[in-house]
Amino acid sequence: MEGFTRFSERLAPEEVYGIMDQVYEILMRQVHDFGGTVNEMTGDGIMALFGAPVALEEAPQRAIRASLSIHREMASLTDRLRQTKDDLPSIRMRIGINTGPVVVGSLGDDLRVEFKAVGDTVVLAARLEQIAESGQTYVSRDVFRATEGYFNFEVLEPTMVKGKVELVQIYRVTGTKKTPERSVGIGSSLVGRERTGSFISSGLPPRQRHGRDCHDYWRGRDRKVPSHGGASQNRDSETGPPPGR
């Protein structure tokens, strides 16, 4: 939340508590409405996960849609509160979004256990939130690539982010596209499926083992993928190449 300290100085503790209760209610409701999970509540904000611990389709899209909805709801909350306190500062959130692999689990001991997500993905998301402008959502290059077909973005200048050796390309979300387009995607790898990938690739001609050529070759075909007991089974089956191929 932008300007929380200044906000607290101008109001009585009881008023701050009542307003923050409404802020947290909005944050948690919007995250949950778009399929996310509130992982941590900070002093003036939250950390939310989309795609963990419950897998989601289009997690980056859901995160951005939740962020845009949060900004709208905070503006509405400010308008309602100003009906009784016209000099109330605007309630605005800074939001940073990143996508990538994280390790999710319980950390702690017998006295205190917390459910945490850790990894560089989480760190960069936090850094984006810290440098975001009031009332804005900043996203990483990977989030941009996965969602550019659905949202409008402003490309910002590459920025030096704490803890990073190289400049980080940042994008500001400016709205939703009226007509969705196809996004490039980030080309993330399947964790722990190297043997399966090699098996599928072995059935392809050398020139069709990557990208769209691979997708076109396997469209409409099935290839059976063996797995050890207890592992999930994929419907990647194959009956063999069509005649003439």
C-alpha cells in the first residue's frame, strides 16, 4: 500500500484498523476470485500465489486481472470513505508480478511453521512491487511474453534491480485488450520430464523436433508414454506417422 506511514499518521489507530480491514478484505477477495492463494499478509499488503499450491491454467493472466481489479476496488473504496472524511489520502496499491519456478512448502520448527514460496521468481516480484508507481502494476519480461496478447503494456526503461547483476526489463500494465491476440509465451521447460521429452522427440524427423513444426507433426496423433508405477499418465500416445511421412 502506497504511503501507509503517512496514512497512519493522519488517522487514529481505530480508524486505521477499520480501513485496513476493508483493504485486506478487497485484496483477499480479488485474489481468490481469480483462483489465487494469499500466501502471506504483510503490514500493508499481501503476497499472493497463482498456480501454487494449486495448479492453474494461465496463471500470469489471472494475476494481472486480479491486479487490475484490485486497483479499481481501491479507487471505489477511497470514494466511499471520502463521503465521511473528505481529506482522506487516496488508497493505492503497488503491485509487482513475476512468473517462474518456485519451491513451495512449510518452513519453521515446532514453535512456528509458515507456508512459504521461495526462489528468485519471488524475489524479483517483490523488487518490482517496490519500484512500481502508486496505483500501478509492473511485470517482468516473462509475464509480458506470456500475456502480451491479452493486455496492453508500456515498455519501461531497463532498470537496475537490487540483487541483480544485469538491468531488468520492466513493463507497466495499462489495460486489457478489447480483442485478445495470441501471446508468444515463455517456453518454460517441463520439470522432471526429460525422459518423456526425449521419448517423444525420438519419434520425430530431425527437422521437426522443435517449435511449431513439432506441434503440427503430432497434431491428431497419440504416442504412448511409459512411466513407472505411481506416476501420472499422459495421453501423449502415438499410432505412428501417417502414410507418406
